[in-house]
Amino acid sequence: MLFLLSLPTPVSVALSIILATAISIALYYVIHPFWAKDRSEETKKTAEVVAMRLGVVYAVVIGMMFANVRMEHFQMVDAIESEASALIRLYQAIEKQGGEETKAIQRDLIGYIRFIVDDQWPALREARAFPENANFSGGGQKLKPVWDYVAKTEAKTGNQNFRRLLDQVEHYHILRLFDKKGNLLPLFWYIAIFGYFATLFTLYVYPPNFCRYTLVSFYSSMVAIVLLGIFILSHPYSVAAGVEPNIFKWLLELSAG
């Protein structure tokens, strides 16, 4: 499934529809003969009621899944923007201090941003917090001189604004890493898969024909697209999700200008 995240979204959607359609039609051939032994009107009515009730429960479960990953996606985007905002405010606040030391600290901040864009973001695309062979601190080594400068400045002037901004940078950085992969419980995926097949089986009571194949395929395709959307949103840094480090690239361009 992870290979879908590296594909353009239209391709992922097309593959999901084709696969869901093929599965639903193949299962129709396999499952219907078991129902054909008893095709009384009572059985058909019971199947319709069960299908409707299963569909309602299934829709609620999928809705909960989508709402959860969508909320996490918004939180991750907010963490990205908040970290970038804290970085630029910290950069500008240090710039006002003047002197050669502040220029060195600004270069450290720029190095930290470049680390995010060039090293950490590609790792996050693979649902890893840090690049391979990198220590747990990630870009923390870039911020160590900044922390030393902030501690020295605070001791000299009593100004805690630098510390507050730097705390925000690290806080939102950690939140951003925690959101590298959705926190959906595996139980939800089990229910989603079971509910999909359980609903399909109740639709196979009636004898197959072209129209029923088409209707079952429409249902399967819609479910597949929704589940694909949930899967993509649960991996927000993937190519399919389309979250790019544009705001950090902008900060680099701004510092270069």
C-alpha cells in the first residue's frame, strides 16, 4: 500500500477504482452461488435491511476515520506554519541586536531551516522523523549555538523574548514530527475492511447481471476512494498528500535576499 503514496494522486485513484471494481465483480461470481440455494422473497428483504443497516454503521465508522485524520492534518499544517512564524520572528529579533555574533547565530538558524528542507523533509516522506544515520536530535545541533546565545543574552539583559520564541520553535518542531504519520487505531482499519466486505456480501443475494455489476462496482469504487483519501491524509508528508516545505523555502529565499 505504501507505494500508492509515491504516485500522483490521479494515478492512485485510478488504481484504487480498478482494483475495487475487479474485487467486487470477482466476489460476485464466487459468493452468489452460496446465496442462490435460497432466494425466497423473505431472504431478499432481509438482505436489503441488513445491507442498509450495515451501510449506515459503515458510513459512521468511515466518517469518524476521515474526521480524525483531517483534524490531525490541520494540526500538522498549523505546526509547520507556527514553527516558521516563530523562526522568522526569532531571526528578526536577533538581527536587531547587531554585531558579528548575531550574524553567526542567524547563520545557524538558516542552517537549521536548510536541514528541514534538504534532509528532514525527504525522511518525513518515508514516515521517518530523521534522515538515516542521523542522531535523535535531528536539527537540534543547529540550534545549540542559538540556545547558548539566548541564555547569555537573557543573563545579560533579562529579556526572555528570545527564549520564548526558541521554545516555540522547538515545541512546534516536535509537534510536526509527531504528526508525520496518522494516529488512527488499527482497529478502525479492521472495521473498515470487514464492513466493506460484509456490506458487499449482502448485495450478492440477487442474481448477477450487468446493471448489478455496475452498481456494486460504483459502491466499491466510492469506498476505495474514501479509504485511499484517509490513508493519504494519515501520511501527510507523502507525495500524494502534497504538503511541501514551501514556507521554509520562502524563509531561505528571504534570508538570502
